[in-house]
Amino acid sequence: MAESVKATVAILTFNGERYIKKILKAVRQQELDGGFEVLVIDSGSTDSTLEIVRSFPEVILHQIPNSEFGHGKTRNLAAQLATGEFVAFLTHDAIPHTRHWLSELLEPFSMPEIKAVMGKQVPRVGCFPLMRYEIDGMFRQFGPDFGTTIFYQGPFVKSQAVHDAISFYSDVNSAARRDFLLNVIPYRDVRYAEDQLFGKDLIDGGYRKAYAPRAIVEHSNDLSRSEYGRRIFDETVGLRQIGVELEPVSLIQLLKLTARGILGDSLRISRDRAYSWKRKLYWLAFNPPYQYTKWKSFRASTLVDINDPAAISAGSLEHHRKGIHHRAPEST
């Protein structure tokens, strides 16, 4: 590879033809002092992803067999192949929102104690209300758009809920110091939630990370209602597998959570200026099934034996799709 640059933008792809051209065009337009390179690691795409990537001559393409992909280990591979001081990660469906996405994502590293940074996600136009409100609500809680929020372990962390909040991390749109990934805390190669585990390892190790709200990407999963349910199952089981304790949800709790969700989203939809009155009526009718699907899947994920691979595969979207690896946390 060429001489080192300030940053390496690493994009992990698998059959990502739908958005990869928009992503690479948006990355090409980034304005950053110190320069950057773009690295795509593809894990066996069979659609037009590779053809599209090769049409961008500045992009470094590294191919691995599908069988060698791992959420954690492939991101570690990106850090090994990178030459930048920082490695900025994007999934193959996360589109930078402005020319300043990368510079804003890297700005918190001006504080030497910051080891990793998470950017903001905004849902796509057309995203169904439940997911849209989840994404907006998740990132709103991390702080205002005019500031930068720093997360660290301190005496104020007096509950598991607070610990989980400050540990939250999504590598749909993130960056880390390359040396930190290579020599201090790498990603762990778990089945799911590798980013959440990385955030937890970082905080538990006494390090600091930041949230950069002006480093925005457009991202939300394009899922049917049944796929959304399977995604919820995957995300929740993944959290349990990395040690997050979740109480089993009873049938009564399922009904209460569903009713609360329907009521809350119905109010949001009725007041949402982004929807025409016809669209509001549509979603007031069809959002309740999404709520039921979400909480039914959440309940199943709290009851399943996390040491039973067959039971997990039965509810898993990743297993169902037989090879789609890259997801967003909407996990958030």
C-alpha cells in the first residue's frame, strides 16, 4: 500500500449493490486534511457489488471467501490492512450525509484520551415508523447535535442500565485509532453484537469513547415485518450472548409492551408532519402489527436457550438469509 494517510475508510460488503455506489460517491467527496484511503473488504458477493467497486479506481479492494467472514475478525482484518492512523467503519448500506462526515467523525480524536468514536444515524425516507422512531430516539439520548458526548466509567455509574448506556456502540458508522485496535482492544469475533462488546470492553478497560452527532449517515434496514422480527431476535440474543442480562418476558408483559408501543407510536404518527393524512391513516392501521412482531420476537429471544444453536438458528435472520452478514443496530 501507499504511504500512510490520516484515515482509512473501511467498508465491509456482501451483495451490497443497492447502496454501494452512493456510498463510494459520498466518500469520494469527503473533505479531510491529511488525506484518506478507501478499503472495501468483500466476502463473496454474487451480485454487481464487485463491478461497482472496481469502477472506483481509488478504492482498494480486498476479497475473502464467505466462509472466512466474521463480524469481529473481518473488522480486525481491516485494521491490519489499513495505513491510516484512524480506521473509519461503514456498513454497505450506510451513506455519509455530508462532505464533512469523515472530518466530524475524526474530530473527537483531537482529545488524546478518546480511543473510539460513534457517529449518528438517520433513517431513510420510507422507513417504517417503529424503526424510524427507534433510531431517532436512540441517538437523541446521546446528546444534542451541537455538542460532542464523551463516555467513560465513573462513580456516576451505579446501575447496569447506566453501564449499558455508556457502553453502547454501533460500527455502522464509527472510527477507532488503528493502533488501539491492533494492540490494545481488538474486536472480538462473536456471532453477533461485536460492536456492543467492543464498546463494553473499551469502557470496562478504563478507556473513553465519544459520540459525534454531526458525523451523520443515512441508514435503516430494508426489512419486511417478519424480517424485522427476526432482526430483533438476533440483536437481543446477541446481547445475551455477550453477557447482557435480560429478564424473561411473560405473556402478560408482552401484551403490555405491545399496547404501550401501539399507543406511543399512534400519538407520534398522528403528530408527525412528515406524513400526509393518508399516510398517517395507513400507518395507524399497519404499525400495530409491527409492534406485536417486535415484542413477540423480543419475548422469544429472552426465553431461548442461548447455548442451543438449533433454537437460535430457527429464529435468526442471519441464518434465514444464509449469508447476509452486515447489519445495523438499529440494533439501535
